[in-house]
Amino acid sequence: MKKPHIFIIGGGASGMMAGIIAKRNGASVTILERNPRMGKKILATGNGRCNYTNVDTLGSDYNNPSFVKCGLTNFGPEEAIKFFKSLGIVPKVEQRGRVYPLSEQASSIVDVLLYEIESLNIEVVTNAFVYRIIHKRNQFEIFLEDNRSFFADKVILATGGKSMPRSGSDGYGYTLAKQLGHSITEVFPSIVKLKLDSPYLNHLAGIKMPTQVDLICEGKVIQSEYNDIIFGNYGISGPAILDISRKALELFHSNKKPSIKLTLVTAISKEEVTKRFNQFKLKSVDKSLIGLIHKRYISAIIKESKIEKQNTLIKDLSPNQINRLIDLLFDWRFLITGSKSFHDAQATAGGCNLSEINSDSMESKLVSGLYIIGEVTDVDGRCGGFNLQWAWSSGFLAGYHASMGLTYVSNK
């Protein structure tokens, strides 16, 4: 059986993985990369350290758990770690199962992938922006912006989503998918800073500390996280916020009104805080809060409690004022009004409709020989190495299945 000539559109994480697997399996492979060099987006992951997988990865870490099951089963974190070990990467497992190269350099991941691609004699065409793909007679014709064109037996679409567009993933892959008949679900930023509605943001900007965070919508707790938060003059960020941003924005884009609930005091109960205020009756409100919460929170909490003067003595507060103050320490809410743009997002939510893609091979159900992988699909994971793991998993499936031979169908 003749092995196919596979063209991979995009030389990012999923594209490079697909190319290596396909070539190892005997296929002829060409990677078309719009940038002067492949792997640009990988260099920015993990704050330049590259959190390339997570040992605790489960289907539930993704927005579509059932779809990712096959990919994670065939090429999960264990296989990813072994794969990169074989290329020279020594893994370093940190808190919450995050895996980094021992070198602490994202460039190490890119360099070993590029070396393997070179060793396998995979053809790489850089500065190659694909603007159109036509499929007819069981073959693909690929057109570049500079008027070059190529014929392919099979195509793997690995152009990325819309996050970090400066890396080249500006969402044009969705246009290519639509040219070939695929539908695209609503696309929005994920793992991204959230914008809030609050008059205190300028004052709170710069506060960073571990905090209990709950995503609330219609009176229900949707997701809970305990980790660092960071206030900015636009809203809020930090690992806890990045983890809930996907669900928060899904609700927001569904015309609902999600909010963030912060629990500033977790080590002691409301009863103990009440006793504290009784103990400090002769202290002013602001002084009584010192040592209980971050100093920068104090004036904002007092204003939010409708207490006019910060130097008001505890004994002069009404029971309602004291109760409102205590309640805010355990339940301070901020309305979510959106997020930062794709420029600040680490991932893209939404993408090619999964009902049109085979989860066991990543092949299109609409166009034989077309494979859609990585962030182009409507799959996104939590912060912590899960999105790169999906790139490796989906790239492996597509590379393996696309290289399994070529059967021509008669046009008669």
C-alpha cells in the first residue's frame, strides 16, 4: 500500500508531533509554517519554562472530556514524558503535577523537536502562509499567499487557535476549516485575566496572595479554587482566576451574569471574627482589621460595608454595619464584565465542531484525508500543562492514522 504525502499546516506543538509520528511511520511529510521558525508559541508557555504536560491529567480537565479520552489513552502524560525523554528532556515534576524540563527552558522542548524533525529529514517550508485549501478527486491543493501551491494526499490542520496571535495563531485555521465545510463553535479567550466591575480596582491593584475563590452564577457555586490571585486596575488574575476563566467566560458569553466570590478569611470562623470585634470595641474599624486581612483590603472593605469613616470605633457601629463587615470578609463579590483579549490568553475556547471530527483518529467526518488537531478543535484544558498535553495527544493520533496508507477511490 502506498504511503501518503502528508502536508501539515502549522509547525506548533501539535503539528510537530504529528509530523514526527507520521514520518516515523513511513509517510512523506511536509510542514508548512507561516513564521520564519517553528515552535514560536511553545517558547512562551510556562512563563518561558514550558509546562509540557501534567502527570495528573484526566478527561475532566477539559471542556469536552469524552472527546479527549482516546487521545489521552493512546498518548497521555506517561507517553509524552517517555517521548521527550527519548529526545533528551529530563522531566521535573512540580506542584499540582506540572511537568517542566529540568533545564527550566521552553527552548529545550523546541530544540529537541526541531532536531528530531531534521534527523528524520522532514521537509519544512517556513514563511508559508496558507490562505486556501481545495479538496477534489481525493487530493488536496494548498495555496500560499505568495502564489506557491502544493498537492497533498492528506492534510493535517494544526494552525492553533486565536490565543497569542503574535505567535502566528490568529485564528485563520478556522477559515481554512470552513473552506472545507466545517463549522466553528463560538470562540473566546481561555486561561485569561478577567475584567471586573468595581470602584476599588485602582486601590487594590498589585495585591497578590492565596485566596479562596468561587465562581458564582444564579446563586450557585460553579467552580472553586484556592490559589494566588492578583488584582489589577482592569480586574483580577493569578492561577486561581486563570483556572476559572473558561467557565466564567462561557457563562458571560451566554448572556448570564457570573461573579467572583472572594473569601478573605479562611483560617478562623465568623464567630471568632465576631469575638475579635467585641474584644477590640475601643479600636477604630481600620485598626481592628490589621493582622486579619491584607492591609490594602482594609479601606475598600470598610467602604463596601457602608461605613463612612474608617476611624469609627467598633463600639459606635450598628449591629447591621458589623454584620455587613463580617459577611464581606467571608463573601466579597465582584461582577465579571469580560476578559483581557486573545493577546493575553493562554488558550482558546471553542473551535472546530467536534461532532464533525472522529475522536479516535482526529480525521474529519466530512472530508476524507483531512485531520484537525490541537487548539483548532473545540478542546481546551485547565491551566497547568493540559493544553500542551492535548497538542501531543491529538498530534499523535493524527500523525499515526494519517500515515497508515493511502487508498484511492475511483472517480468512475
